[in-house]
Amino acid sequence: MGIQSTINCPDCGSAIYLDSILLLSGKSFQCSNEACGVAISLSAADVEMVSKAFKEYENLKQKSVENAGSFQKQ
Ligand SMILES: [Zn+2]
């Protein structure tokens, strides 16, 4: 399950509800204002950038866990 998030529509300012995992998979999300019709999505380049950042974050988290482990051994 992804992280639920809300952003404001760049066009009308209404809420656009999105899910981080679905957004990363390239899905587009439509403005909650039906009269507006704006849909947002990440470009392929953005998806790559964000998923890289995600992986780096996971690596950092892993490192901090390893550091915690070695700290406890001292
Ligand atoms: Zn809108």
C-alpha cells in the first residue's frame, strides 16, 4: 500500500488525491473538481528520479540500522 497524499490542483486549486506507489508506477490522478478535468502524473524521467531517491532512502535506512547494530556491540 502506498502513501496517501493530497496536492492542490495547479489549475483550480482543488484537492488531487494521490497514492505514492501508484504515482511512481506512472498512474495519473485526476482533479477532484469534475469541471476542471486536470490530471497529473510523473513523467518517465521523474519516475526514475523519485524511485532512485526512494532506493537511496532505503539504503540510508539500512545503513543506520547497521550503524545501530555496531554501536550496540561496542
Ligand atoms: Zn483542478
